[in-house]
Amino acid sequence: MDTPNTNVVVSELTFTLYQRPLHPELFNIFEKRSIKTDKYEALIWATGGSHVVSVFSNELCLSELISTPTQLLPRRGLIERFRFAGQRNHKCTLAKGMSYMTDFQVEKMSPNLYRQSHSDLEKFARNRGMFVKFPKQAVAGLEPFSYIDFEARRDELHIHAFHAYPDQVTIIKTQSLFDMH
């Protein structure tokens, strides 16, 4: 298994939305899930301190991802790209019946709060979602990790993702809603 890219400056990470699927060969995928309902299909990839979520409905595909500035990504299908800084909301509606909303925040914390968040999310993940930790990349006893929780409803997909960067004692939290109305 490749080493995750967890030693990055959080403010240099980008959040990107595409109207197309992304090829798995572009990413180091550490864990993945597939979801299928009668309204949509979804792929969720934990990519080492980041994630990719692609939702397919009718002829449409929306993909959200978090990436480093050095990640090679296509230009075709790009809807929006912005850096992580503070808190942000974004909404997008496609003509053929799919809408998307996301918000995120960057939370700088104390080492004790970081450890407690790690412990709480890991316990929560025993019952749902994906929890991927990277003990070999620990900094001062703090491990990087990604927790991606998802709730698949008939015509909605809710994603809650937490990506932790111990060298900056920071966690990025994202919430996204893909709605196939």
C-alpha cells in the first residue's frame, strides 16, 4: 500500500467539483464503498487524507474531491475549485434533476482535542462509514486519519468527512448532500 500524502499544508488543499467521473488510477485508494439505490449509484474512495465521491444518476455524474496542489487532475468537466480556508458553503443545481450542496470548515485544535476527536470518530466508525488511519505517519503521537460517514437514502446521499493532519493539529470537516429530485 502506498503512503498517504498527509504532510501537506491544509490551506493549500483544494476542494473540487466535477461534472464527470474521475479515473481511479489518478488516486491512491485506501478504502472504498459502492452504493446503489433505484435513483443513483455512488462510489466513495478514501484517498489518504482526502476523498473522492462520485454520484451517477440518469446520464449525470457529479464528483467531489479533496486534493493537493500537485495532484494531476483533468480540466474537462470542472465546475468549481477552491482552497480550504475557514468555513465555506457551495450549492450547484444541474438541469437534469440533480442538485448538490456542501459546506466545510477547517478546525485547528489542541493536541488533547485532536486525540479525543480521533478516539470518538474511530468508535463511531465501528457501526458505520469508513475509518482509515495512518500510524506510520504519526507526528508527536498524533495519527493522521480519514473518517467518511455516509447515509444513502432513496434519492439523496449525505456525506460527512473528517480528514486529520497531525503536523498542523487540524481537522477538515466536510458535509455534502447529493439530491436526485
